[in-house]
Amino acid sequence: MTNIVITGASGRMGRALIEAALEAEGASLSGATVRSSSTLVGADAGELVGQGHRSAPIQSNLDAFASSSPVVIDFTTIDATLDHLQWCVTQGVPCVIGTTGFSDAQEMMIAEAGATIPVVYAPNFSVGVNVVFDLLDRASRVFGDSVDIEVIEAHHRHKVDAPSGTALAMGRVVANALDRDLNQVAVYGREGQTGARPREQIGFATVRAGDVVGDHTVLFAAEGERVEITHKASSRRTFANGAVRAAIWASTQQPGLYSMRDVLGL
């Protein structure tokens, strides 16, 4: 049985993760954390999500759960995630990271943690999205340089980073398949007299509105036809279920930096 601790219990994703951990076979929810100023400190995580008392306390820091040797699942903020990751390194326990928007230097810190503990770091924990990554690689290699490629993504109005981590990951899959450097060919929005579109560009378009959970489309457009590969999420539970699956998997792994593709054996 894998003991799991969820950070950021008060958020939308935190609650979805709590529900998923309580319902998953092979997992036991040890508890969750919130900021020290939160009124939820001392509450029970099961009661928070309407599943009754589960002896899974909500605490203000991870130290309260050190004795349970948990796997920590973190979908919080960049600074908080890095703090929680350092705690995992100190305790020698696995960490599953779904936070996005890290700089290259911060991603290097995550990679360095993988030398000490199992770290599963992914832009998206949906099984469907990770299948889409494989489809994008295949489509890119078949189309080659004969098409224009655009990545279109939409999320809820509260999302703080753009483009989404998933959109960027899709762009990297496409760029790698075409032997392009995404840093050199990516275009993030267009305005004014931009001129004709160079074929090698990979464009990104971002929508932020309402309560959209997450929509991603990669458009391959040629003369006379176009192919669209799309994933639409209607519930955060798809990400939460994948993250809990990753946590159970990570509990049996050696130290290393892993992706959701490793968890799924893709």
C-alpha cells in the first residue's frame, strides 16, 4: 500500500487529488497540507471532499507526515513545489510534480533531485494526453516539412502560465520529430503586419476563459487538407487519477527523473 500526501489541499486540483487518492486501489491517503494561515488546518481531508472522516489530517507542513514515508503529490505553485521537492529529497521519499511554468534553471533543480529520489515530473498526467504525444510524434514524421503546424490551447481564467505546460510539451514533441529547435521556431501569438508564415514555424495560440479544464489541439495544415489531433479534458479527475497512478508506480522505483510516459510504459 502506497502512502500518499497531497499538497495544496484547498485548491481545485488539490481536492481532486484527495478524491482520487481515497478511491484508488493500492493507495492510502496519509493526509494533506495547506498554508499555515488556512482555516482548514486540523480538518480531515475526507470530510473536505464529502467522503466522511478518513483519519487523513490536513496539516500546515509536510513534517507532520515524515513517519509515514509517503509519496508527495504536488500541483501547487513554482516556489512551493520546489520547497516540497527539497523536503522529499531530505526525507528520501518520492515526489510527483504536476506544477508547470518552471524556468530552465528550475527544471534543472528537479532533474538534480532525481539523482537522489524517484521524481515523476510531467506537464500533463492524463493518460489520453500521453497517448496524444505518441500520435503527434508519428504524424510529424509522416508529414515532415509539408505542413504548417499550430498548437491551440484553452484553459480556465485562473491559470497563471501561458502557453500551458502541455501545449509546450506538444510543441517539443513535434519539434523533436522534425529535428527543429523549438526555442528557435516557436511563435507565441501574432499581431500586425507579420508577413507570410515560414514553414518551419510552430505557432502557439492561447485562450483563457471561464472554467475550461483544458483543451489542446495540434493543427497540421497543408494545401487542400488539414489534420487536427485534439484532446479535451472535462474533469480534473483525469489528471488526478493519473497522478495517483504515478505515485503508486514511483513508490517502487529507483531514484531517477521520470515522465508519465515512463509510468504508462509508452
